[in-house]
Amino acid sequence: MKPASSLLDRELIQETLTEAISNGGEWAEVFVEDRQNASADFDERRVEAMVSSRDLGAGIRVTVGEVTGFAHTSDLTRDGLSEAAQAAAAVAKGGGRVKPIPLNGDGIAESKARILPETISKTRKVELLEQVDSAARAENAAITQVNVRYSEGRRRVLIANSEGLFNADDQTRTLLSVNCVATGDQGLQTGRETVGYTVGFELFEDHDIEAMARRAAGRAVTKLGARPAPSGQLPVVIERGGGGVLFHEACGHGLEADLVNKGASVFRDRLGELVAAPSVTLVDDGTMGVEWGTVAIDDEGCPTQRNVLIEDGILTDYMWDHLRSRAAGRSASGNGRRQSYQHLPMVRMTNTFVTNGDVEPSDIIADTQNGVYVAQLGGGQVNTATGDFVFGMTEAYLIENGEITAPLREGNLIGNGPEVLQNIEVIGNDFAMGSPGTCGKDGQGVPVGDGQPTLRVAALTIGGTAS
């Protein structure tokens, strides 16, 4: 693939911006994207599917006040871009005449991947899947089914606007997941492990994928002896990295400026207030190494940054995109993201996490007389306006007399995000990010990361089946 700066001629972009505001638009943007994806599924000891795709196009946005015109096209010729620019301009018109500022910047971005996945043969990728499958099956005779999934993606973007911005990024992501099914006297249980980062095929040089497969198999086998989860209010200890999705879904969305402005957030008008336990600091950071949600720039061309949202329990800021920050008279925070060139950007998280405390995780467990230890959370439902949530506990254990004991099954974690923030009693010193994820909002999915240290919530409702 060519450098991101070569996606579209600079002069043609400048012409397109001029045409986009020709009907009186106040501000215009051209977003060009070249995306290629590939994946392979290995099930029942054979390749079930191996697919690849590529999509290239541009989205053009024009604004006047609070009115936005948007059009997208896969035709990157002068005529194709002109048609899209006119369509967007027809919606956002009637303002004063503004002349675009000449584009400033070289638009150069290089992939940080050491080994681009597209340079690796399909044969090598299948060998990788077979290796993981064999390691999982060899772990225990109770493993009766193994599914392995490999995916790779490279996304090059070039972003320009009428204020002179001209920026680019070249993003590579590689992921491997393994799901194991164990069969026992009480039925079936599953165990899952996933590894994924904003890196290339070097992912498999830096991580022991056979050990990952064995862990997934071990999780499934351990759960064969699980007892029904209890019901009622109990203290809950959440394993490091295992509960970041709770804070992302039940708290993070309420800190996105678009939802705040709509009144769809419990955190509206609460800046400067104590909204969490004094030990809690919540951060969104798009610059975080090679984590899944890391990007050099957001999808409006703004460099990402570390945004402290809650510090020592005090609500300090929200996450912002270009439009919301401009209306508020402040700078954007690098959180304007979109699924593709066919979508409008909106405020989205990147890597969202609770920072480290200073307590040993073993001391947290020993200090919990009776409760539930949650190692992994699964899917769930969240009301982002209230923070109410229900998450499945895909791996959880009883805590009895300060020790982790029996594995649990068929249980949900039920609560309210803002209340959880206030009821965090103690935070460990063992911070970790969780598995890579995709966050959905208004029909758009973007890659995100989340994490937290081991921590204890004073009480959450456990929706179990034990009598």
C-alpha cells in the first residue's frame, strides 16, 4: 500500500474544500480512507472461512452553525468528489462566504508495524491457527471443541479541513482469539482468551500463543465443576483487566460530550463535583502504547492525548470532538471517531481505564470475608443515560473467608455505573488492560481498549440461580 499522503492529491483536496463551502458553508472537511481487512476462522480442526476485503472512499462534511451536510463517495475522481461536495453543501448553506485556508502539513504517516500482516502467506496464518488448536486440545481430554479466529486490519486515513489541517495516519491491528468448549457431567462450559494490539504479525513473536490456548482450555475445564451463582447483594472483587468494560459502558459513555449536551448523561452539569470514591481516577488515553484503542490522530485529524476525566473522585472533564469543542469554546480532546468514510464522526472513547491504587491484590481478597470474585465479564446491557447495567459473568468464583474458592456459573452482575464509582472501597496496584473490544454507538463500531487494577466494590447485585 502507498503512504497515506498519496491517497488523494493535495490540490484536488483543496479544490474539493472550496467547492464544499461554496454555498455559504462555514467549515468543511474531507476524510479519505483506505481500509483492508482479512480474517480466518478455524473450527473442528479445519479452516471454516478465510475472507478479505478492501474499501476506499471519502466522506465530505460541511457545517453552518448547528447544521451539518454530509456525503460520501467511493469515486475519488475530480467529478466524484465534486458531486459529493455539492451534495453536502446543499444541506449546509446560507452562511457567509469563507475561503479555505491553504493546507498546512505533509500528511505523511507510516505504519508502526514491524511486520505488515499482508506480507505473510495464508499458509503461515493457517499454521498459526493449527498450532493454537492443537495446544488447546492437548491441555485436557475434556476439551471437545476449539474455535480459533485470526484477524488483521490496516487503515490509512487522510484528513483535511478548511482551517488548513492536513493530517494522516496509518493504523495496523492484529488479533487472535481462541474459544474452548469443555464437556463434563454437568454439561458444557466455555473458556476464552484474546490477544490483540495495534501491531503487525510481530504479535506472534511477542506473545506465547500456545500458553494463551492452554489458559482458554483451563478456564473451560475449571468451570465444569462450577456451582450456581448466589443471588443478592454481595461485595464484588473484580480481577485486573477483567472489568474495564463495566467502566467503559456504564460510566465512559456518560462522559462523552455529545451525550452530555443532549442531557442523556447523569454527569451533566457536575464538573468539579465528587462523583466517585476519592481513590478513583478515570482516564481515556488514545496515546497508550500499542493498545487496541490507540491512534495517533482521531478521525477529525486531531492528535489524541491523555484525558483525565475523573481525578481523585472529582469530575474534571468530558471527552470532546471538533464540533462540540468549537461550540463550547475549548480545544478538542482527540475523541472524534467514525467507523468509516461512510459515517459522520462522533465523540468516542479510545482506551478507558481506572488507574492504579496502592494495595496488594492478595490483601484485597484476604480482606473480603464473603463475596464474589469476577475474573471476566461478558456481554450485557447498559442504559447510558442512567448508567444502569447488567453484565454476564463469564468467569467468576466465590470468596469465602478471604479465599477464592468454588467457580460459579449462570450469574449476572447488576448495578449502576455512577453508584459503582462511589462504592469502590479499595484499589489494587496491579493495573492491566483487558481484551481488545469494539464499541458500538448509534450504529457505528470502533476499536477500543479498557482496563483497571484489581478492585473491590462494596456491594453489587448478583443475579444467580442458587437457592
